[in-house]
Amino acid sequence: MVLETGRLTLRRLSPDDAPFMLTLLNEPSFIRNIGDRGVRTLDDARTYIATGPLASYDRFGFGLYLVQRKDDATPIGICGLLKRETLADVDIGFAFLPGFWRRGYAVESASAVRDYARDRVGLQRLVAIVNPGNQASARVLEKIGFTYERMIAIGNEGTDLKLFAADLS
């Protein structure tokens, strides 16, 4: 376990989480708001976990974490820190299964990850990128102290994204 909140635990992902990740990464809302990661099989999901979160833990000491409810250990989403080559700063990312939206889980887990970034990783600034149509994620970020900075283009996708930032110092 990496983090614990009142209702949630956040832990490192493992290959055993492939069934959950396969479901999450193929949710229409994930594909619409974050992107299609091309994960279609359990083997694809295991590869995604190995080359994404597990590689990030090894390289940076942080990554995306599995978010589970404490009371029943149900996996409900992911939340964590990412270091992208296309961004100067570390960014926070989160995604939850639609059945767990509007219950405060995103705010609760993202607040814990923001504090972890400051207190344990030692970051003084944290950013987030959001699809312009994803108002729910923008509201989560605003609730935990992020402010909109500007529109940015990342990669070859040709889509402008909203860049939010928080001063953690």
C-alpha cells in the first residue's frame, strides 16, 4: 500500500490487476477523455501495466496506483503521478469506473496523491492535463487546489488540452 485515506487505499499496480485494467481502459469514458490505449486482451493489459506503471515505479519511484475501497477492497479506479517526456513537470492523473463517479472518490484520492507528491516525492509544482470537454475532471482539480493555466498541444494527437497547475510549496 502506498497511500490510505478515510475510505480508500492506493497501491502499486501488479500484473494481477490486468482484468481490472482491461475493463477500465476500454470504458467509453476513458477512451473519450483520456485516449484509446489499444488494450484489448488480458495480455495487452499486463503489457500496459509492465511498460507503464511498473516501469514508472522503477524509473521515478512513483506512477499510477490502483484505487480500492477500504471496506471491500473493490478496485474502482487509478490515480497517481506521471512523468511524461512532453511535460516539464510531473502530472497527476486519475480515472474511475463510471459506477463510482460522483461519490468523492476522485477528490479523495487525488488530494492524497497531491500531498504525497509534496511530502514524499518533494515536488513543488504539480500539473494536470484535461480534455477540454471533461468538466468533471476539471472540477476535481479545482477542488484540490489546481488552477487553469493555458491550452497546450501534446504529441501528435493534434488535440489541445487544458493545463492545470498547483503550487505545492
